[in-house]
Amino acid sequence: MKTFSINTLGCKVNQYESQQIREFLESLGLHQSQTSDESDLFIINTCCVTHTATAKSRQQIRKIQKQNPDSILIVCGCLPTLNSNNFSINENKVHFITNRNDLVTTLTQIASNKAAVPGPHSTLSSPNSTIKPEKGSKIKDKNLSNEHLFLPNLSSFEGQTRAFLKVQDGCDGYCTYCIVPKTRPIVRSKPIQDVINEATALVQAGHKEIVITGIFLGAYGQISVRRAKWSDKNNDYLPNLLERIAEIPNLKRIRLSSLEPFDVNEKLLDVFASYGNIMPHLHLSLQSGSDTILKKMCRQYNSEQFREKIDLIKSRLDRPTLTTDIIVGFPGETDEDFEDTVNLAKEVGFSKMHVFRFSPRQDTAAAKMDKRVKTEKVKGRSKILIDLDKELRIKYQNQFLGQSAEVLIENSNGIIQGRAERYFMVNIENPENSLKKNDLVKVKLVKNSDTAMTGQIISNS
């Protein structure tokens, strides 16, 4: 056993965990293959948040086993935690990690050529622990995972300029459309000092931007994502963590991944306003602008509360980038419900909307709901939002024309481009020959479109 390949599907958390697997296997003496057909070991880090993601995961499993019948295959991530019995494949060389706690042991055995196909798996378990931050009270977390003791903290995020750093895992919120609480049921948080050590190592590896991520990031420090169970509804653990990260020397940029409206509080915005290396970009998942639909989704806010949080953000931050997720065609969504969503999107002025057509996910409450919206109507509503997304994006970006921005170069092949502080993409019009990936450059924004702005270099930092 000398070489391995990793195929990752799904979210930022999965991408982070694949990097952990990479570094763990490298620590055992294996080398990542440059081309996948040369590997002795294949790891597929699966996603099953939608039927499409599930189908893609299954397709990858079949494809890799067909093309590499003599290689060992590990299937991990979310899909096997639900059901690994419905795969018509040769299981003699396939290891399904139905219990995440078995992954490290399986990887170690395979790397040393001692692995057999795992037998029955034990139930999820984790020790009682308490996170002790230097600022703020103790984080009492009886479900703190011991995962960080085995899978290594990252020293680099290979292949990307922006490094993802997972600080939270798990969800017990049970939004009616979502399968995640069944695939990642244990809510847990990474100790603050572990986060700081890992972020520092990523900076030392050359990463200028770190994205702090989690399954339900706003529940950092809590044992549940349901705020009704929190002793202090105004959770300051995330702001305290963010402040510590922002103080790391030479860390140029910090972003937060997806939050929910009530994750944003005065303390969090105080930290945003106090540190120039925290980007003025917040991704707040809306899902719907209709109170009726939000209630059916089992979301923890209503439309007016969402508006109030947007007003608060805009009062504290200079022209912040506000991005979101919206589900179209949820069961029972009327024309009036959809109009509420459109009106709220216009009112907020999102700079980017990720629009998803509702697709019933087996084993979720929404899959059993009546009053399905007709497919053609869902397509029509989706197009309306996609067109609105382009319109709002251009309108938002227009206000920066003629101004300067700092761009982190992400692609230096062909079109030189990267992202500005406020997350929109910028194409470099007059690139210098020495410009390369991961450079920070100051530009003047001279053109705008719905796909990217265009910038002319002022200086290269």
C-alpha cells in the first residue's frame, strides 16, 4: 500500500475532512496520487443531502470499483451513515464507514496491510469533556467529539488558496426538509486552543484566507442547535472564538460560512467592526420569505426577525455582502408565499442567492407532506429568482465602480481572477507577468457584469 486518492462530494465540512484524511494517510507514509488511476487506495467522501448528491456518490462508488477492481475502496462521509446495504458491488474490497469513529482505525489497518472488511459497527459514542476558552465561561459540551485527537489538525489545505477550518459539527435541528440530523446527530465543538493552533499552522503554510465552517456554525459551544435549549440565547462563544482567530499574526482574511439570523448578535458585529481582517460578508440562510413556509420548514425565525437582523447588520457594517440560500416549491408554497420571498429578497438586496428547487428527501418530514407544487410552476419560480439574483448582484456591485478593492488571486491560468473583500469575483484586466495564485493585489474596479467585476492593478501586496 503506497498511494491513495480522495474523491470529495458535498459541503465545506466534507472538503475539510478530506484534507484531514489526506494528512493522516501521509503521516502513515502513503502518497497522494497525481492521477486517480494509479492509486492503491481510494477514499470517497460522500454526500447525501439531496437525492442528486446521493446519486452522484453512488455513481462514484460504482465507477471507481469498475475501473480499479484490484484497489481498496473506503466509502465514508454521510451516505454510509444512513444505509450501506443497498449497494450492488463487490464488498470484498470495500469498507463502508457507517460509524465515523471507525474511520481512523480502518485507515490505519489498511495502510499497514492488515485490514479486513469491518464487521458490525458500534453505536456513536464520545466522552464527556469541557472546552475551556481563555475568554468567556466554560463551554459545557457532553458531546464533544474525540475526533480531533485522531484525525490531525491541518497544517495546510492542499490545492486551494482559501483554507476551510471546521470548528463545529452536528445538528439536531430537524428542519423538515433536511437529512443532516440523521447523518451527523451529535452536536460538538472544537476547543478554542485547537482552533487557534490549526489556524496558525494554516497561516504559516501560506494561506492568506481562512473560512471558519461547521454544520451549524452558530451553535459553536452548545450541545444543541435548538436555541430553546440554550441557557443564554445570546451565544457569545462564536464571537469570542472569532476575536481570537482575528488576532493571529499575518492572517489577512477571515470569513464565516453559513449562519442563521439569530447567530448574528451585537457581540459578533462588534468583532466584525473591530478587525479589518474579518471580511464584511455574511451568508444568512433564508430558505423562504413566507412565515407560513418557514413554520412548515421548522426554521427558528420568521420573516420579520430576518429583516431586523439585516437592518442591524447594515447599521454596523459598511455595505456588507449578504448572500443566502432559498428553496423554491416547498410543499404548500402558494403564489403569495413565493411573492413574499421575492419581495424580501429585493428588500434585502442580496448580492448572491443560491436557488434550490425543492426535492423530497426520503426519511425527512417534508417528503411526506401533501400539496406538492407542480414541476412547471417550480421551474418558473426558480427562473424568476435566478433572474432576480443577476439583477441584484449587478446593482450591489455597481456601487463599487471606480473604487479600489483588494483581490486574492485564485486562478492564474487563462483569465487572472480572484475574490474581493466583499466576495464578488474580479477579473484582472492588466495582469503583471509575476502575478500568481494566492497573491493579494489592490485594484481599481472599472467594469461590472453579473458574473464578475473587472479591475486594473494599482499595487501588488
